[in-house]
Amino acid sequence: MNIGNEMYALCDKLFPVCRSITGNGVRQTLQTLQALCPSMTMHEVPTGTQVFDWTVPKEWNIRDAWIKNSNGEKILDFHKTNLHVMGYSLPVDKKVQLQELLPLIHTQPDQPDAIPYVTSYYKERYGFCMSQNQKDVLPEDLYHIHIDSELKDGSLTYGEILIPSTEGNEEEIFLSTYVCHPSMANNELSGPVITIHLAKWLLEKKQRRYRYRIIFIPETIGAITYLSQHLPDMKKRVRAGFNLSCVGDDRTYSYIASRYGNTLADKVAKNVLSFCYPEYKHYSFLQRGSDERQYNAPGVDLPVCAVCRSKYGEYPEYHTSKDDMGLISPSGLQGAYEVYRDMIEVLEYNDYYQVQCLCEPQLGKRGLYPTISQKGSYDEVKSMTNFIAYADGTNDLMDISSIIGVPVSQLIPVVYKLLKEGLVKRVVQRA
């Protein structure tokens, strides 16, 4: 099984789990991921903990929910899709007439055949979700509504993987993804599934220039909670970071910039995407919507951007039942995995370089140039000579890659040949 199929199968396994910002669904999801990567540690932050301007909420768990008509037939069943219940709904068990029921039912009128994803984390209430088409045909009747849930003091759960540099370097690359949405494939599962496989790949690498900090958190409150515990250390260590979300479909690639779009993370994202998918969509920070909000907040100022396939909020299936396993694919997941792997590799090899001789070096005597010169032979070393032309100590590997139009992955062997021959040297300055 290739890695795209492996990731798709993992998404399928996790799809039925009812996740929220707290609760057993989050723990179950993290435990499944932890089984693939035992280096993950799980952390519990108690209800009521002050995290900057926020407070860790009560923990929510749900066992069952349904609506029955007067004949005892279930017209809505939580076990058919957990999107049928508004997130964080209080328990309820009573009979209501249609007019009392209708305000409790949330729909997506502009997508009448879709069930919306609806939550009420910070105001206690209960509610249900169904398609507009179903709601429109509900007859007058006495309905039995039932939600078997629990909202009480507990904790917020998150997962963390710390992978050391093999060089003793304390500088970090930061990866963040969220585990708080119920049955939605692209918006929820693609991020953590790709991230756990990136973690496995990083752990298998024999050499790692950077240290890696990888977290699996509930969106927003999880990021704020984590930052409240680790911000001073992260500000000192993190050199580049990425928020992983919506990375499973086949439609496009999207880049969401950091607050000013000028970090090392922005640079590597644009460099890699320009080669793998030149028509990628560029979104400014004004079009943000996920945890890059928290990581770029004033005073936090971490160098974090995001790379998605179809960006959250921009594809029609977003936050509805249509974001199902049919929306993502093994090829979509694998493509995004490879983009993130390439971005990490670029960061690992990026440096500034300076040529060590005046005028054009004699490559032939070093076995780096064809000994017979004729039309077309120069093409073999064009990348090398172009690299040398811009290796003046002011350009890093990404700069040169963008200038000469050659992916970093193709320049890495060129650099090593030139380093071996002493024709270039690394400059102490780093991006």
C-alpha cells in the first residue's frame, strides 16, 4: 500500500469519531494517531485554566441523540451522522410540537441537501442539524427529542511530538494541526493524518538539521492553550511553522500568508508551490481563518503560514456533510504530503553560499563539465553555472532557486558537488 492509500485508510477509520474541542472523541483520535507514532505525548489541561484572555471550557461528551415522530420512528439519528447534533448540546429528553421543534433545527439553506456543522461552545443550549429539504417537509406532529450528553468540568486534550535535531541544534520547525471537528474529511482529518505521517518520516531521517515541534490540538482554544504554556520558548526557537488543514482534495493548492508575508515559512511555501503547482492560489493574512490567527497575533509573532489544497471556507462542501470521504482522495493526500515534505527538505538544506574563485571557475578539470563542447552540451551544467553566478553570499538556496527557475531539490546535488570541490562555501548568515 502506498502512503496516499495508507493516509486515506486512516482518514476513513477516524471519520465516524465524534470530535469536539474537548472530550473522548479527541482522546480516541489522538490515541489512534499515537499508535502510529508512539513518540506522541498526550496532555490534559483542566477546565477553568486561564489561557491568556480565554478559559479552558467544560468537557463535553455525547453518547446518543435522536428525534422520533409520534409513531416512534427515528427521523434523525446521531449514529447515522454525528453532524445531526449541534456541538456542545446540553442533554434533553422531552416531547415537543412541530412549532417548538423547528427553531431547534439548524440547516444550510443555500445547500438544501446538506447537513451543516454547527456548534455552541460558549453559550449553553441544545440543538439539531438536518438538511433544509428534510426540515421543509416535517409534518405537524408530536416529536420526542433526545440528547444523551454531558457537559462538566474535565479537561482539554492535545497531542505533542518533539523530534530532536541530530546536530544538537535548538532551532525549531513548527507544525500544527487540529483534531476537533466531527465527520468532515478534508477540513478535519486530512491535516492530522498527513501530519502524523510527516512525523514518522522525520523520525526515520538519519540527519535532521532542525528540531521539530508538532502539535495536534483543538482549533483556536487549543492553539491559545498551547501558546499560553510554551510561548517564550517558541519565540526563542521557532524559525518557520505551518498550520496544516484542508490538505486532502485534488482541486488546487492554496497559500495563506503570515501577517506580513515575509517570514522564512512564507518564503519556502512560495518557492515550493511555484514549482509543484505554479497556478496555486495566494491568500493574504486578511483572508485567514484557522490557527495561523493565533500564531501571528501581535506579541506572539511566530513565523507561521498555511498551505492547503482547497482553502477552508472557500470550497462549497466546507463545514457540511458533503465534506465526506468522497471529497478527499489518496492522490490528493499524497500530493499535499509531498509538498510539505519538500518544504521541510528545503528548510533542512537552505543556506547562503559564496563562490570561492574570481571569474568563472574551470569546471572541466574537476570533472564537472563535458570535455567536448558542442551545441546542447552546455545544458547539462546550466543549473550549476547559474547557481555559481548567484552564489555571492547574499542569496540563500531558495533565492537562487527562484532566480534561476530550478527547484531546490535539483540544486541540492549541485551544491554538494561544488562544496566537495571547494568552489563554494557556506556563509555563516542564515535565513
